Amino acid sequence: MSSRSIDPEIAEFVRRVQAGWASHPPFATLPVAMARAVAELVRDPWRRGGPAMASTVDLEVPVAGGTMRVRRLDPGVAGPAPALIYLHGGGFMLFSIDTHDRLMREYAAAAGMVVLAVDYPLSPEARYPEALHTIVALVDWLRSDGHLTGIDAGRLAIGGDSAGANLALATALSFRDRGDTALSALMLNYGAFAESCSDAAEAANGGPSAVLNRNEVRFYFDHYVRSAADFADPLACPARARFAALPPSFLVVPERDVLAEQSIAMQAAMAAAGVAVTSKLYPGATHSFLEAMSISRVAREAIADGAAFLRAQLGTAAI
């Protein structure tokens, strides 16, 4: 991907991240556990700073087969508090609630709500639909027992970035399919909604120098699904879903992202299905750009836009 027309602050973020990866063995040569450890190191500088929380508590939420860690980030909301369930990106394989800690704290403070950071199981150890099932179980638990942690189960939003946006949309589709209005809003940041990218997207925004390219998208999906048959399942690849009766939705679309075409198509399909959906294209932004909020105006703008959407849907004010 040519650096021409990439926002200069985002280009600096990309340069630093790629330099961090370059100081380690090539990603493709690393065992999964080591690749995850390197990813944590590379992303560590971008989780520092940002708003302080009034309370940060790690919960163990019951799910099938055991428990799942969920971090409750509270900027100081009087309970019962509305909440954003946030699902980190990383190709279903990488990253954590630690790599995305600052981003989630930024949303908590700007939206004036609790953020629940979900440590969902990663692939390839936990292939589709295991992560999705644990997230659905979390929403069910919040509705039955969320009051124990000061959460208002009647005001729940769900969101995520990249693979996390896929899982957020699949969760909303799961509840829609059972006729359940558990979720009040859906925030989808540069979502990975299908395993394939067009030639045009790869030519314009992919290639070996991109933050994410077409081959990497397919690599991550291949390690997420059980077999190629899962690509036809709309809960694994939500681009293939029916979208009627979903909650109000907001899509963050970086202009220089190989996945931008998927979000643009998603917005059109949702609107055609009658969903109250809005999207915004961020000029010069790349995949993962929200993590650059410490140095990037456009990243801070996108976070503020997402927070404004959440405030409007859940009735809150910034802290």
C-alpha cells in the first residue's frame, strides 16, 4: 500500500508499530503463543495514559465449561449503570483486554458508561462458534445477574473492532434470531465481516506494507472457522446475514483499510433492511487507527463520534 494520502499522524503510528514487529522474528514463523506475546509487547506503548477509572475490577463470569474474565471499567457512573460490552480485535487470534485497555477507558469516559472488556477465547484453540457462544452467555448473565455488579441490564450496547466487530454483530444477530431485544446499540469499528477482499481493495489499500492485507484477512479467518463450510454461516461471516430488526448501529470506516469495502456494503445492506444505521468514513485512516489516539487527531475524532452515538442511544453524559 502506498503511504500517499495516509494521514501523517496515522502514518507515524503505522511506522512505530511495524518497527516494533520488525524487532522480532517474522510473525508467520512464530508459534501462536509467542506471536501473542510479541503482539502484547508491540501494542504496549499504545495502551498507556488516557483517562483514569474510578474503579477497575476483573470479574469471572460463568459460561459453558467454566468462567470467562470480564474487566469492568467504571469512570464513575452512578448505578445502575448502562454498559458497553467491548470485544477487542486481533484476527480472532491475538490481542487482549490489555492491548485495548486505553481505547476502552477512552470510551468509558467519553460515553459516560461502564465498559465491560471481554477476554473471550481465542482461535485456533477455540474455533467458531466457541467465542460467540461465550459472549452470548455473557449477555444472558448480565440480564439475569448484572445488577450484582451495578449494571443496568436494560441499557446494554455491544461493540468491537476488526474481529471484535464481527463477534459483536454476530452476537446481535444471535439475539435477533431468537426474538430477543437484549441489546440497545451496536458499534462496529472497521469490522472483518467476511473472509475475502476484492482485487480493488487489495490494490488500493492492501499489499505487504499495509497494516492489514487480503492474505492476512484470509489467514485469520482460516484459523477461526472449523472448515470452509463455515464461511457460508452468517454468524461466522456476518456479511452474509439478513439485517432486519437489528439495534441502531454505528460503523467506523477508515478510508485506507482493505476492509473498508465491507463496512460500506454493510451500511448499505443494513439501511435497506430498515436498520437505523449511520457510518462515517475517516480520511487517511488505516486499519487499527483507533489505537493511535495518543498521537492522532482523527483517532480521537472517531472515538468521540462513537461515544456520542452511545450516549444518544443509552442516555448518558460524558464523565
